[in-house]
Amino acid sequence: MARVLIADDDVILSELLRFRFEGGGYDVVLAADGLAALDMAAAGGVDLIVLDSMMPIISGPEVLARLKADPRTALIPVVMLTARNGESDVVAALRGGASEYMTKPFIPQELLVRIEKLLPGAL
């Protein structure tokens, strides 16, 4: 079973995603700030990260940069899920190593399908 790390400080959204992902067959862990997300990813066992841009302690873009710079986490696919929809935000994230970029509001089933494509055979 693939493990997904949801890094978002919105507790309601995180719980909604946890419910949907667990229903889709994924194991889910939550991080409410960027530092916790980095620590969880570095500890291992995370197959994919759903990352918000606007996070406390360390911002999502900085988390992404640190993940991609660390050999322990560089290959983990990262899906940016954020309210930031500016062209520069999207381009910077994709150039910075994000596998996908989705903006809020979003369709939960679409997010699940995108994750399935990034984790083929993981269920």
C-alpha cells in the first residue's frame, strides 16, 4: 500500500483528503507545517507528497526545493495543491521539481487519478 503525505495547515481539507485517499486504498500521514513535512519525508516510507504552498514555518516552495535537493527525498513525486494560481507560481513549482500542480478549489477524484498516474501499481 502506497503512503501519501498530505502537507497542509488546513485541518478540514487534510481530513477530507485523508478520508478520500484512504478510501482509495492509500495509507495517509499528515503534516500541518513545512518543517514537519520535511521531517516525515526524510524519515522514509513516503511514496508521494501532496504539498500546499502557503505553509507555516517553511513555505511549500521552500519545502519543495529542500526535498529535491536531498538525495533521500529527491525522487518522491510532489503534487502541489494550492490556492496560488499565478503563472509564475505554477512555472516555478514545475521547474522546481513538482510532478503536478493543481489549484484550489479542486475535484478530489481528479487529484486521486493524478496520484494513481504517479504511483502506478502502488495499490
